[in-house]
Amino acid sequence: MNKQGNYAMPKENLYLMAVGFVIIIIGFVCMIGGGSEDGVSFNPEIFSPMRITVAPIIVMIGFFFEVFAILWIRPSKDSKQEEGLIVADKNSREVR
């Protein structure tokens, strides 16, 4: 059997997606808090700039990073050959 997993994306893309997911989680954690102590009184901390402005920007950066991670294509070895570089084939002894 093939020991490599047949994933829809390469490993690098999956790592980038994990980083984007962590950024999104950090943004949502920044939105936590600001509730009232007794459930009745008003706490103006709920409208702090961190919760209203900064945290949503962090979440949007995370989502944009996710889109980048999904669409990013690593340059293949074939493109290097087209640029005029000498590339040796694994199965033959001659240099192309």
C-alpha cells in the first residue's frame, strides 16, 4: 500500500490552514468577556475597542489566511525546468 496519505492538499497547505485556524481562535478569544457580574447591571467594558474593533479584524485576517492556504500552489519542479535550469530525472541517468 501507499504509505503517503491521499489528501486533497499537500502538507504545507494543511499546516497553513492550521495556522489560520489558530489565528481565528485567537480573535474569538479576544472577544470574550465584558459581561455583567450579576446579570442585571450594565458593564460598559463590553464595548471596549478590543472587542469591537481589534478582535473582528484578527478574525478576518484569519479567514483571509485560510483562503490563501487553500489556494496557494507550490511551484513544481517542472516550472524550474522551463526556466532553463538543468533538472535530473530520478529514473534515468541522463540529464535533461
